[in-house]
Amino acid sequence: MSENSHTTDDGVSGPDAGTSADAETPADARPDAAVDGPHAEHTAVRSLAERAVVKAGHGLATAGRAVVRLAGKFRRGWSKRWRTSLQFRTVVTTLLIASVAVVGVGGYLAGQISNGLFKERLIQAQHESARGATQVQESFSNASVSDQPRVSTYVRDTLKLLEVGGADDNRKYLMLIIPGQNSRLAVSSSDSGGVTSTIIPDELRKAVQGDADGQFWQSIALPTGSEGVHPAVVVGSQVELLNTNYELYMIYDLNGAQVTLNYIQSVLWLVGGILLILIGVIIWYVTRTVVNPVSQAAAVSEKLAAGELEERMVVSGEDEMARLATSFNKMATSLQDQITALATLSEMQQRFVSDVSHELRTPLTTVRMAAEVLFDAREDFDPINKRSSELLFHQVERFELLLADLLEISRFDAGVADLDAESLDIFSVIHSVIDGALPVAEANSSELSVVTRLRNHKCVVEMDARRVDRILRNLVLNALEHSEGRPVKIFVSADDSAVAVAVRDYGVGMSPSSLEHVFFRFWRADTARARTTGGSGLGLSIAMEDAKLHDGWLEAWGSPGEGSCFRLTLPRRRGIVLDHSPVPLPPDGGHAGSSASLSSGPILTNTGSIGVVGALGGLKGSATVESSGVPGKKVAENKASENKASGNHVEGTRPEKVEW
């Protein structure tokens, strides 16, 4: 501590203590202190190492992601190729089967050749070992030496003959004294160099030591210095010298046989690989010969389906594929002739309908003017003529509607129908349709209502209001005509990309066979039903064409005794491709009176025979209807007390008013 520092009795440092503390604080403990010396160098090195590890980790992660992407791309490409190419599947399957066969046969042959080489070399080694052991034993039996050095020299000279006595120069020997014998002339061991007792397995030594007359062998790994090991076989037996028993082992290096085996195996695998390539090429050529005409037929069929009726297959040769191509071309020519004839007939029919419709407009206008004059003066006629003038007026009106439908159909057939699209609120079109259908609803004693989950009853759609009005008016009038006095509901819902309007009635319904023909021209579900609202049988056909002009859907559902439902689905903006409809078909699950799928806590505003169902709570109101059957307009205003009284009140919502 510094000389100016001091400590009080209670252990708290005095004024000078802070100075001394700062002076004694180590440099690496002070944040603002400079760190130098070996510690600083160590910290810098560690920081560099950590950064290097982080960079390496990022690099490995990037490489791993790239590998995963490539693997996924390869797998998707392989899977697509497998699904779409018969030739690819055939070649791959054949190569897999051929590979299994080549590997199996090659492995079996390699095993048989290996066993044959080994057995042949083993038999040769056994014969040479037996002959060598006999020669050594005969030489040892004739030995007459009396001192240790001469015994060792004699043993060495005798055993050296074993190195050159075999079929090759790869034979080595090792002689070991059997433990437990004491003789002053005994030789502990003798070998040909580089061979020790450690390479002899203990099991083999025990077998040789236990049987003086037997010959035993075992495969071993023969060390060869820096080159590693060679396969070898060691053959052992006992010999006797000067009343002392020894273990005599002869080691045969099998590396030559191994080299031969490796060469044979290499040739086998090379031949197998070449065979697989040849099989693949042959299968590819054969399948290509068969598949190419089929692929060509598929391509020509697609072009024919697209309207290119002049396309034909190339015929080459006189084989089965040539006959297939010839038959296919004959079929295509026949289809072209029939399609051309039908197209010509259809064009003539369309031109006839168009010409007749246009030619009838002038006389029809004259007849209508005359019918109007007679209809206006009907009060001055006798009852028979009065009734005749009324029938004439109404039938001319229906004939005019039929003529207008025929003209519209002819425009669709000629491809000259245009879409005059603009952004409008679809509820304004629905209100207009309901206003026009109110007299029919009253005449049929049917209640007409709107069910929606859209707040404020507003949904802007890019559409042709005239065509959408025609579609909905046709659907609503058809529903009222077939409702048999039951309610008719209009379900409306929308999301970001589509809007759907479904018209549901609970009348006689339609059978499955009727649903298949409901959009056909001049078709009626019940030809005996009275035409209370007129109609030409073209309304739904025109409605379908109008929906297609909007890139929309018009779908039908029906069940006998449960009513029917027609659903119109339109994209909210031009260019949107529909893939769903916001309203299910049917929207109420096929049961009358159920609308829970669209509205939660619906409200009901009664305007004469029209009910409007929203999604904000319960309301009750009324509207006046003029004597002529045209509805008047009245504002129905919500009241919180009426919401509670109706039992449909939704907490946290504000009263809303619905105006017609």
C-alpha cells in the first residue's frame, strides 16, 4: 500500500484508501487499463482463433446448405424423370437387376477361384513339408556329433536344404525345441532369417507338441517389413535329433497366389462393368426403338387435342410400329374429317340462327307494335277478342325475349361477346335483382332473403354489371318458379380474391341426371311444368357463358325434395385465377333453414316478402309495397332493445340500418 493510505478501526478505508486501491488494482482488472505483455498476445491469438472458427463454421453451414439444395434438386429431377419416362425406368430397372446378377455371379466365381487356388497351394505345401520333414529326420538320424557347436552347425546346414527344396523360393523354416527337455547338445531354435516364434499361432504349437507323428497347418499373416503382411500357410511337425524332440515349421508365402487372384478378380469386375455398359446400351436402344413411336404418338395426340388436325406420325418400315403409325394416321384422318364436317355443320347452324334472328327483328317489331295497339284498345273489344289481344301481346313479348336470347347465343358462338368490366358493389346488383323479382316472389308466396357475413353489405367487384344482373336474375326467377311457396335465400360471401353468390331454394329439387343437363340449351327439368314466368330454355346456358367471360364459375347442386342451389363465383379483380369459392355448395349443408356456415348471430330485416340477413345482431322492421306490386323504399332502423328482444343480440356491436 502507499504511504498515504490508512484504515479506520471499523475497517473502512479513509480518504487515501481509494487512491491506494486504484494503485494496487491489476491492469487486466481495470476496464480502461492497457493490457500488454504476454497476456495481451495470448488474448489476441485467442480472438483470432475464435474468429477463424466462426468463419469456418459459417463456411461449413453454407456448404452444407448448398449440398442439401443440390441433393434435393437431383432427387426431384430423378423422381420426375422416373415418373415421366418409360425408357428411363426400363433402363434403370434392367441395370439394377443386371448389377445384382453381375455382383452375385462375380462374387461366387471369385470365391470359387480363391478357394481353388488356396486348396491347390495348401496341398502342394503339405506334400513338400512332408517330404522335407522326412529328409530332415533321416539326416538327423544319421548325425554323429558330440559337441554343441558342431550340433548347431549340422542343424543349420541340414535345414538350409529346405529353402531350395520346394516349388518356389518363398519357403521359410523354423525349428524350436519342445519345452521341458534337458540336453547339453540341444539347440534352442534355428530359422531361415526373419522368422520368429511369434508368428506361429499357439493353437498350432500345441497341436504339434501333442502329436509326434502328425502334420498340422494353419493360415497366418506373414510380416514382410515395410510392405505390410502377406497371406501365408505354416505346416508343422516333430523331428528328433540326438534324443531331443523339436518342432519343425515350414512357412509358405502365398503372395504369388494372392496376386494371381487379385488379377483374376480385377478382370472379372472389369468384364462385369463392361457387360453392364453393354446391357445398358442394348436396353436403351431396344426401348428407344419401341418407346420413340409411342412418344411420337403421344405428342401427335396432344397436338390433335389442341386443334392441330393436320399432324401425323412418321411411318418408316413395315414392322409392328409402322403398322401402328399407319393405323394412327388413318384414325387421325377420320377424326379430322368428322370434326371438319361437324364444325361446318355447326357453323351453318350458327349462321342460320344468327341470320334468322336478325331477319325476324323487323317483322317482330311490326307485330309487337300492332299487338301493343290491340292490347291498349282491349277494353273496347268483346271478351273473346279482348282475351285474344292479351294472349297475343304476352306471346309476342315472350317471342321477343326468345329472339334476344338467340341473338345473344349467336354472339357467344361467334366469339364476339365482349366484357364491359368496371368496379361496382355487387350488392347494388343483388338489390336490383330482388326489386325486379319481388312480384314473382309475392305471386308464389315465397320469402326472398339475403344471407351474408359481409359487414356493411358492401363488396366491390370488377365485373360487367349487365351480365352479372342477367345471371342472378335468371337464377332467382328460376328458384322462385320452382320453390313451391317455400323460402328462397341468396347467400353472399367474399374474401380477398373471390366473391360468391349462391341462390338456394327448398322446392322440388333436381335429380343427379338433371344436374348433368341443367346448363344445356333448351333443356328443362320438367317439361310438363307450367311456364309461369316464361323462358326459352337458354337462360342457364347464357348465364354459364356470362360466367366464363368473367373467368368465373357457375355450379349447380340439387336433391329431390330438398331443393336446389346455384352458385356463382367471380374473381374480385381481372387476372385472378379462381381456385376456391367463399360459399360452400350447398351453403346450408343441404338442410332448409340453416345458414350457420355463413353468419354468426344473424339479423333479419323484413321488407315485405324480402328478408335481409346480416351478421351484426337482430333487427325487425317493415316496408311498404305499392298496389302495383313494385316495392316501395323504406329505411329500417336498428334498436338495441329490439336486438335483445329477438335473442340475436351480439355484444359490442352497434345498431345498423339497412336501406332499400
